[in-house]
Amino acid sequence: MRSPTRAGIAVLLVDDDETWARTQRRTLERAHDTISVTTAHGLVDARGALLAEPPDCIVCDYQLGDGTGLELLAEVREVRPEVPFVIVTGQGDERVASDAIGERVTDYVRKADVARRPTLLAQRIDALVATDRAERAVRRERRSKEALLGMLTAGSTRREFTRRICASLVDEDGYAHAWIGVPGEEGALTPLAAAGATDYLDATLDHETERLPADEPAARAFADARPVTVASIAADQPAEDGPRDAPAPASSDWRAAARRAGFASAAAVPIGHDGIRYGAIAVYAAADAVPDHDHELLDAYATTVGYALKTATWRETLLSSHDRRVEIALDDASAPLVALSSALPRTATVTATTVVPRNDAEALYLATVAGASVADLRAAVAAAPAVLSVDVYGADDPIRCGLVVTTPVPEAVAVEAGGRFERTAVEGGRARLSLVTSPSGSVGGLTDAVGNAFDGVSVTTVRSDHGDEPAARTDPTASLTDRQRQVLEVALEAGYFERPRTTNTGELAASLDVSRATVTQHLRAAERKVFTRLLRDSAG
């Protein structure tokens, strides 16, 4: 079976009439230039073809010499329940059609109809595969949104969040490698998080200068502020390599490193928001040509990461823990969550632990809704003007969702007044904001700020956590890459910095399964970053 192009359709045609199968193969490939047909002439033959390469669509005669098309259909549905499967029969037997429907056949055609309309089968295949791909894209988008929700709520720092993005691209979307880079101290793209075959970055990155080759896909996407596609890494000068509508630069050592890692194609998208570039996200696949729908997925991830990086400081403030905890109650219906709660059943509870500003006029709540149905939630959103839209990520109780609302929101007002947000719980039209303020912060000032923006505000709880220590002003390891941090931690734990040393770089390299030169480069870069940060902080 020929590998289909990005928009191609691989068809397995099964019929014990070899003449009919050969004729239909020619007809299909002539009628539709993206259709590639493999033929099989019996049940056993079809099983072998399915093992060799899974097709996008299966067309099978009802009567086979060593079985029936329904037997093959039942076997296929065990492993690929959604793949389009068309039963072809020489007679219009209603019993055959009924049995096929019971086995979840996708479509049913008669050979007589195909003979009268030679393009009929090609048209059916094209439509069925297009529908299947669209449905799979929707399911994948839903899974991606649900994964993004988990990442946003689980990670309070940009490193944790971006690490989860990369892990999702590898674990859920099947890429061999994914990484996110941000500008380093000298403006060049440097890795912030990575997953999968991370040896590629070690081999590509110049650890002395912390720079990537200028034509590496992520570096190019960041520098040009445009998507980059490398359909075939093995090609020296592929025409499709590069930003769309732009010529590809000369090939460099990154291609050799990518081939050694087993990569066949790559794609990178710049990360930006409101005209500001924050970095780039790149993926590498073992197959040629990253599909179009994956570019859309990368764009969605890049948009989310852009929002997250733009608001990193704001979000870390929201999720930090300090000394005094304050609970403020309010029942102003102009607050979006209060308005939503008032339109839900009285027993329903809305809880939000993350608020992300989208722009000056909108914010995104990541929330759960308990004690209500999805229909109740959608009806309440329609009845609450301050809630612009809802995206349901999980329909079980509690419902997990994203709520886009108009600003101001009380949580942002509290943050701007010096508070730190932990959670908001709303029930029966009354909201309780759990906030944290530093020992020097004014609880009265916090309450006044929220009270000036919303009505019905009161303080219900104030308590101190005397055991908390103030957070360090700066984390000297914050700018380290994942691999630099790993090498530094292993070196410290193994006694590399003891006098006398209890390990050497050769032993560290062996434990990390990298070269001695790589360990030395990582240690030097990490030491330089840590010492620079510490000295600058002490001078400030």
C-alpha cells in the first residue's frame, strides 16, 4: 500500500473477483488523484494487508472465497471501531444490509449501481473519509482542551505548565520529541521545557553560547514570527521546508542530529500575544509530513502558552501562599460568577481556582460546577450577560469547564490591591473569595478595593499562618534548562562539589548516559547562570 500524502486516502479493496478488483482500483485512482488502493482477494489476504498498513477506508465484497465481508467487518471493529467500512454486494439483499448495519457498517452499495455510475464509489469513499477525519479532529481537540485545563490548574509556574504541554504532545499526540523555548539573557531562543527524545536538544544546542543553529525549526519560527514546516528532514533542500511562502535556508547540523534521533519531519510555531513574541513551540515526528490538523493543534497550544507566559507573574501571584488568609463575601450580581450562580439551581456550587486574563475586557475562569447538569449550565450562561461563553471539558458531576467573562472580576481587583488569590466558591448567588495577603498588607485596603468595584462586600474570616516563611526574592535556578538542572542536581547529590570530590565528570556522564563533554558543558552553563543571578541579586 502506498503511503498517502498529507491529504491522501489509503483504501483497502477486498474482492475475490480479481478482475473486478483490478478494474475498480484503476477507476478509483483515476477518479480521485489522492486515493491510493491496495487490493486483497480473500479474508486471509485482507488480514495480512491490514497488518501491513492500516487504511483510511475499507471496501469489501460481501461474498469472499474464504469467508464473508461481515466476518472481516466484525474483526476490524474490534480494533478500529471508527474506520469507514463499505460493504459491496452483487445483489440487493435486504438481509445482508440488515446484518451489516448490526455489525456497524459505514455504508452499503451494490455492484450494479457502481457499474452504472463509475465515480459513485470514489465519491462515497471521499465523503466517508472526510467525515471520519473531521470527527477525529473534534475528538482530539476536545481531549487537548481537557488536557490544557488540567495543565493550567495543576501547574502554578511557567516551567511546570510548559513541561506538561510538552509531555502531552509526546504522550497523547504521539510525537517523538517536543520542546518549548523562550528568549535567554541575550535574546536567543533557549529551552524552557522538553519531553521525549531530549538528546536531540543536547546534540543541537551550543552549550557555551546557549544558542541553536539559526535554521533549526524553532529558532526560525521565533526569529521570523512565522510557522515553520520541515516535511522531510532527510532532504537537503526540501521545497516545503520553511515558513510558508519563504525559501528554506541552507541545511545545518541540526538535521544530522534529528536523523540520529529518528526524526523524519518537524514543525514549529511562534508563541506570542498582543504582538509580543514569547518564544516558540516545536514538535518532531518519526513520519514524514506533520498533518495539517496537527498545525492547528500547535497553533492552539501556542495561543494558550502565549497567554500563560504573558500572565506568568500574575498567575504566580494568584497561586502563591503567604501569611494572612482572608475570606471576602459578596453578592453583587454584576460579578460574573455570582450572576451565573443565581441562574443555576439553588443547590449548585461554582468553584474557581484559576483566573487568567485574556485581554483588557475579558478573563477566563477555570471552574467546576457541582449539583447541576450541562443543560442547566448552558441555560445559566445564556441568562448571565457577564458570562460570554462556556466550554465544557468534562460533563460528569462536578462539570469541569472554562468560562469566558467580561471584566472586572473581583479576583483581579483583589490581586491589583496586593492580595493573592486561592479560590472562589459561589452558591445561591453568594461568592466567597479566599485570598492571601502578606504581613505588611492591609486587609482593610483589600476589602475597600473589592468593595469599591462591587456591592455587598464583607470580610468573613481573617487568620494568620505564622509558620510560613517569606518566599525568596529570586530563585537562582529559575533560568536553568531541565537538563542543566538535572546535571546540577545529580552532581550535587553525587558529591561532585565536595572536597575532595567523590565523583568525576566521567562518572556523572555514565550515570546520565551522555558524553563527558555534554556534562561539562551543562555544568559550566548552569554554574554561570546561578552565580550571575546570585551576584546580581546581592548587588541589587
